[in-house]
Amino acid sequence: MKTLVELPAARLEARNFIGGAWSPGSGATHERVSPYTGKVLGDLTYATQSDVEIAIQAAHASALSWRRVPIKERTAILLQVRNLLCRDLELLAHSTARECGKTVAEARAEVLKGIEVLEFATSVQNADLGGSLEVSRGVTCEYRREALGVTVGITPFNFPAMVPMWMIPIALVMGNSFVLKASDKVPFTPCILADVCAEAGLPAGVFSVLQGGKEVVDALISHPLVKAVGFVGSSPVARSVYASATGLGKRALCLGGAKNHLIVAPDADPTVTIDGVVSSFTGCAGQRCMAASVMVTVGEAERFIPQIVEAAGRIRLGEDMGALIDAAALTRLSSAIARAQQEGGTLVLDGRKVPPPAGYEGGFWLAPTIIGDATPAMECAQCELFGPVLTIVKVRTLDEALALDARSQFGNATSIFTSSGGVARYVAEQAGSGMIGINIGVPVPREPFSFGGTKQSRFGHGDITGAGGIEFWSNRKKITTKWAEQADKNWMS
């Protein structure tokens, strides 16, 4: 049996990191299994209302002193966090892979992308975060960036390292304390992040990890000391978290789901298109908000379909593509595929028939699946399935393809595959998504360009990384100054 991922020699334990120390938690204990094997990885103990209160009070106390630490000193600690994450890259990659199901290579790339956001955060010290201008005779205006206080991040199962790292570094460098409530499906990797932060010298209470479900989320959102909430997950939950947080007067930015469209023009480059489409819908087993889930072929571009089917059929489970997060996800996707057939779709590639990797038969595996002859009204063409399932819709014109994209309730990503600069420009101008790909199937911006969608893919204003992250995790204080009367003063003085 070939080893696909390192499994722990002993049963793991996910605890709560509060006030710079590990706490067992006083809530219920739950088992967590690996998507690769279906076998128990370890246990996590949920935090209770009392644990949340202790964590928030510790975070509040630390925030009062952390915000007074000069930004260059805060950055020095974050640079050490970065160095330790690089040192522990393989540890983090295998931890991420075995608890969320992706391949080790994908998990390694996830950690590196998180490190990239951290590197952006460390560059903030060299940016002009203030600015001063003499606005009138003897009068100057300036602004300063100031911390909010206690901030919270609620993150999903599919990126247990990267998505927390979208939030943590920028929130910390701006002088906030940060409480992470990671998905209870992937509790172990966040514990490694906590250990790294502690080893790097982050003061006790500045970074905390709480384990749990909805009750912990609700307790964090409603706590009066929490000033801002970042969230990544499904659109229904994102909408709910945003409404709850903003209803209490808190700042909130909540990223939701997606139904990303890949538009293929007749003049698309075959190699770039086939690789881009297949990589997009199969990467991370389709369990990412930037995965392609609808391919729209324009006119003669339907000739690419057999080649895409062939390439997707060569994907090897466990080596090229990982497993689904749990048995419920496998059941949900299998049912969605069956409904697509009942609605008239043609199953040109059925991943349900592909056996799991040898020795991993107990895991939750679904090979790439392609539904052809779909109509825009079908469930598989409208709803986020969140798995390695590609729906193909054929249209005659580029405007028809853009109209389908415009009708989607989601707005994370739209990609166009073409050899024409004019076509690429037209799609970039007309598409309503927040992130546009030109001959790129997963158009995730690299730092300092920020991540964020539109429509039902984002609740709140701005983006979660880049300059948008700086804006979200800090306040602008405006200061207007005059020291003496001016002999030549005017009405503006």
C-alpha cells in the first residue's frame, strides 16, 4: 500500500488555546475521522460559554497592551511566525491533508499561500498608514490607523491553514487581538498555528483558538467586547453571521459560496483550456469557493468537451485529487448527480464508479464527474455542489454565456478561455464577479491584490486580504491641528 499522507501514530487531541495556554475545555468531546481512511484521527472538546468568556477577557486585556507595541515590534514577531511556519511546512501540510482530505501537494500550497498573506502583513510597517497635509493656512489634517480591539475569525473546513491566515496576520499587525473559531471538522491544524504563534513570542492572549460549533460562534458574535467578525463559509451561514454581527453594531465581512462559470470561446487554446478547466473543478476535490462548477461552451468550443472528459478521467484518486470531507458530503454529491440525470443531464464521466485508492477504502472518495447536456434551469447548473462535479452548458454566443453568469446568485469568479484580447477585455468588463480569470481556471489574486467576491458570495464591504484587510481590521482616526492664529487667515482657517 502506497502511503498518501502521514497519519498520526497516536490519537490527536484538539483543545482550546486561551490566554497563552492550552485548556482542555469543559464542553462535550467529539471524535474526528480522516477523510482518507474514515478512521478516527482524534478528539476535540468544545468550548463552553464560560470558556468563551475567559478567552475574550484575556484577549481584551492583551489588546490594550498589544496596540501600544510599535508596529515594527509587532512585525518582528510576525516575521518569526513566518520563519517557523516555513520550518514546519511539511508538518502543517500533512496535518491539513489528513483532516480535510486534500492531497499533500495541495495542502503544502495552501500553507504557502497563507504565508504569502503573512508576508504582506509584515510589509505594512513600510507603508504610509497615516499621511499629513496642510489643508489651510496654519491648519493640518492627518489620519492614523488604530486597532479595533478584540477581533474574531470563523473559518471553514476546506482550508484549515490558509483561510485563518487570510485574517490573523493583518488583524494582528494592526494591533488587534484575535480569536479563531475554526471549523469543528478540522480542529487539529489550528492548534499547530497556536503553538507556532506562542513559540514566536506572541504575547499571551493576543491569539486564541476556541473549538466548537454554532453555540461558540453565537457566543463570540454576541459578546460586547468583540469589535469585528470575519467569516468564510456557505452563503446561508455567511448571511446569518453578517446579520447577527451588524445587528449588534459590529463590523463584519462574511464570504460565502460560489457557482463559478468558465466560459470557453471557440478560439481558446486547447492545452491551456483543458488543463485550466480540469485543474479548476478537480483541485481540492472541488471543495473550494474558487472551483469551476459550470463550463459554458460558446458555439464550436464544444469540441473541447471530449478532451476535457478524457483528461479528467485520468485523474488518480489520492495522488492527483484528494477525498471529500466526510460521509455526508459523499452522500449529498451522489444524490445531486442522480438528480441531474433525472432532470435530463448526460453523465459523460461518472466518478461514483471509480474505486478508492488501495488501502484507503474506508475514506470518502468521489472521482471527477462531468454532467453534459445540462440546461441553465437544472439544479446542477445553479446550486453550489461543492465537489469534483462539472456541469456543461452549451450556448451559441458570448453574450448568452455572460447572461448565464449574470443570472447566478453568486459572484466569486468568472473565467474566460480565449486567444482574443478583445474577447478577454469584453468579459472582464461585463462579468459581475469579484475575481476574473483570463485563461486561468482559479483566478485567486496574489498579494497584495485582495480576495473577495460580489453578490451572494460576499456580505459586507471590501475584501478579506490585501488593502481591504488593512481597512477592515483597523480604524482611521482623523486629526485636525492648529497651533497659532495666522495673520493671513481666511475662511478655511
